[in-house]
Amino acid sequence: MSSASGYHKPVLLNEVLQYLIVDRNGRYCDCTLGGGGHLRAIALLTGPQAVLIGIDRDPDAIEWNRNSTYSTNSKVVFSQNVFSNFDIVLREHGIDGVDGILLDLGVSSFQIDNVKRGFTYMKESELDMRMNRGDQLSATDWVSNASSDELASVLENYGEIRNPVRMAKAIKNCAFPVRTSSDLKNCLASEYGHSLKPDILAKIFQALRIAVNDELNELKRFLGKVHGSLRENGRLAIISYHSLEDRIVKDFIRDAEQKCICPKEQPYCTCKKVVQFKRITKKAIRPTEEEIKQNPRSRSARLRIAQKVHG
Ligand SMILES: C[S@@+](CC[C@H](N)C(=O)[O-])C[C@H]1O[C@@H](n2cnc3c(N)ncnc32)[C@H](O)[C@@H]1O
């Protein structure tokens, strides 16, 4: 077996360890296990009473971690599931609260680099893009089921594509079925010529991937539950890689920090809002230039940390 970093090189690793681990015998849940780079490093730091839970929706990630070595005295368990079900997974293992939860969003290098998974426009592949190949709809199915309006909305909202209606029509009215990355590129070429820049193709692929895996709703469902599953002073660490995700995380922490959400002109508070989190670092943490040099895929990463302040 190749090394864990052959599967995926963990991003902002030291920063995650520094801010997430509040108790070396605590319980930690890595909800986006991938190659286990973060969880394996957490396992090196934690003691015999610690419990570590690794969740991933991709069965390949779970299999990889089950077959790899964790040097630790802590108890480590893995579960294949979406992270919006992390509370169910914890309950299944008899865990009523954790001291730290990590989300390292997006896809792993293993998924991107594996041509069969269809995540990249740079190689010829089936348009699959499912993080869990057991899920019902691949990107090909999603595109063929979507109406032109739905596709345009996804291209606009998840890919920030200008004139998404024109692009959606070009894809939906394509003269041949769009089953592979080349089909999609050829189809777009028949509308735009061969002038589409790689960054636009990357945005189109990002938009389809987000839709196929319902990524932003997954994140919102997760955030809606996370306070209830953290122990007092427990920490939440989230690494995001694009502004759509980061905005959701940032707004969540800002709202969770607020004492009152009554209209400003109201003389006294009636909302009875409870402060749930406080941010631990004022701004998002970014990778150093050195890390970006060593691992270019880290360049867009932003890490936000919050701590539970109310029971
Ligand atoms: C960037 S990788 C994580 C890499 C990991 N931190 C490491 O060091 O190896 C993201 C992982 O999250 C998983 N993932 C993404 N969305 C998920 C979701 N909603 N539920 C569970 N896993 C998810 C992906 O399948 C992928 O394996």
C-alpha cells in the first residue's frame, strides 16, 4: 500500500492540530476522512482514553483507512456515511458528544486523480463525479435529467458562469449525448469554438460536482446540527476551498456568535437568542507560501475555527 499522502496530502495540518485538540483524551470526529491524513495525525497526539471517529461518504476512503495503519493507543472507528448524518453515526457508537469536529470539504486527490471517478476536465473520463458511486445519479444522469433552467441555475449559482442560459442551452441541445468530459468539451466547443479557458471549464465542473453531490445543502444540514453534538468548549474546524462554502461557514459562525437578532429599532430584546459559538481566530487561516509551494492544491484553502460556548 502506498503512503497516506499518496492518497491525499492533508492541508493546514499543523493549524488543525493546534486549534482542534483541546483534550488529548477527548473524542474527535473527522467527518471528511479522505486518506485519513488529518485523523492519523490527531491519533498520534491522543491518549488511550481518546475516541476518534472517521466518516466519509466514499466507500473507497473507508476501505483505505480500514486497511492502513493508525499508530495510536486511542480507539479509532470508521463509518461510511454523509457528514450531515454524523450525529446518527455518533449515536450508533454510543457517543453522546465530541470535543472536536473537523470538516475538510471538497474532494481528495485520490478522487480527482482517479480518471474513473470523472472529477476532472483535464483527462478523458466518464462524467461521473459522485463521491459515493453507490449514489443514484452520476453527472451524466444529472445533466440529462435537469431542465435547461435547472442547469442554468446550477452553472450560475455554483459556477458563477456568466450568461448561464446560453451555456445550459448549448449543453441541453447538444447534437450528441454528453457522457464524457470530451463530449462536454466538444459540445461547448460547438457553441463557443475552442476558446473556453481552463478556468471556465474548472468552474463548470465545480458547478456540476456541487449539484451531483448536493454539497452546499449537505454543509447547511451539518451546521444545523453541530452545536448539539459538541461538548461544552468543543471545537469546530472547517476547511473550505471556494467562496460558496466559505460564505456559508462564515455566516454560520457570525450568526451563532450574535447575542440578539431583534430589529435594531426595537428598544428591548424579545428574540431570546442564545450565543452558541465564539470564533477562535478573527480571520480565516490561510496556508503559508511554503505550504502552497509544497502542495499547490492547498492554495485556495481557508480554515475557520469556532468554539461551543453554551450547553
Ligand atoms: C479534501 S478530502 C479530505 C482529506 C482528508 N482530510 C485527508 O487528510 O486525507 C474530502 C473528503 O470528504 C469526503 N466528503 C465530501 N463531502 C462529504 C459529505 N457530505 N459527507 C461525507 N464525506 C464527504 C470526500 O469523499 C473526500 O474523501
